[in-house]
Amino acid sequence: FMKSVITTGTGRRINNLKHITIYAKTGTAQTVAFKDENETSESLEKMRKEHAWFVSYFSYKEEDPLVMVILVEHAGSSKYATSIAKQFLIKYSKLKKEIGS
């Protein structure tokens, strides 16, 4: 199931990373905002946005796997956490290549 998230699901934008094998789950976590007398409607709207999750189990080439969890508070969509994961994995791959792993 977690592989299909990367190949055909909400994590597919990171499916084409060279030398990275990844299994992941994306999602959102519901939030609750309590009204404060000093809160504006704009800040309350932001506080009500769902948190974005990206959880993965990945490995570079044949190395031991690692686990990554990304939580972006009040993002509203898991695409933000997935985008951060992709940026991290691209940089991680470049670093591994530079050090000769």
C-alpha cells in the first residue's frame, strides 16, 4: 500500500528520484482553534487549516533504510509536506553522490 502512494497516489511527485527506493503515506490532521478575543478572523482561518503529514521509509541504493516524518502545521494540504520531502530527498541524494555512497 505505501508503495502505491508513491507510484500512483498523493506522493507521486517524488516517484522519479534516482537511486531512492521509497514507501510513504501522506495525509492531514484535523485541527481545532479556540476563539481568543484578540484573534482576527484571518488568523483564525489559518489556525483551522489542517496539518500536513508525510511519513516515509526510504533507502539510497542498497544502504540501510531510514525513516522520515514531516509535519507542517496549518498547511491545509499534504502537498506541502510532500514538497518538503522531495526537496530533502534531492539534497540527500546529491550529498550521498558527492561522498561516494
